[in-house]
Amino acid sequence: QVQVVESGGGLVQPGGSLRLSCVASGNIFKIYTMGWYRQAPGKPRELVATITSDNPNYADSVKGRFTISRDNAKNTVYLQMNSLKPEDTAVYYCNVDLLVYRGTVPYDYWGQGTQVTVSS
């Protein structure tokens, strides 16, 4: 019914940049919050950034380095990651809070995850 697909992960050197994209598709009536989470091996999944219609929110660890944005016409959310650090290495997951057509309550939908590795 709904598909969330991420792209843009890869290997980058410390101090480098990377841009992640996430596209939601399917029987979507309205998208509310979109966001990015990440999970490093042996650690719990943590919030990276979220964005509502017009309000971004960032984890302290990425504030000033990452920028989240969205293109409502494309049902797409982006995460521009600058000044990357080794500790940013993780699987990054896209989250979309949305209401399907004729749905009664919005739910969170998750992407498959994309690997980001920051290493020299």
C-alpha cells in the first residue's frame, strides 16, 4: 500500500558530505512528519532529524552539520550531511508519518535503511 525507499548512502571520508533521499509512494492521502533515524551496530536506533510541514528538528549531535528538507510535490525528504564524522557511521532509516487514502489514523512507515560509512 505504501512504499518508502531510501538512496544516497555510501562511503565518505571524514569531513566530507553526503545527501540522502527518501521517496514515499503509494496510496498516500497526506504526509505529516518525515524524518531520519540511524542505528549503529550494537546501539539503539536514534533520531537524527525530523521535519513537519515547515519545522525542522535536529539531534544535538548533528545540529549545524546536517540539514533536513522536503519536497512535498515529490513526497520526498532529504538529509544533507556535511562535516561528516566517523561516529556518524550507521544505517540511516527514513520515517514517514502519513495517512493513507480513506484511512482513519496516520501511521509511521519505515524505509529499508541505507548504509553510511565515514572512514579514512
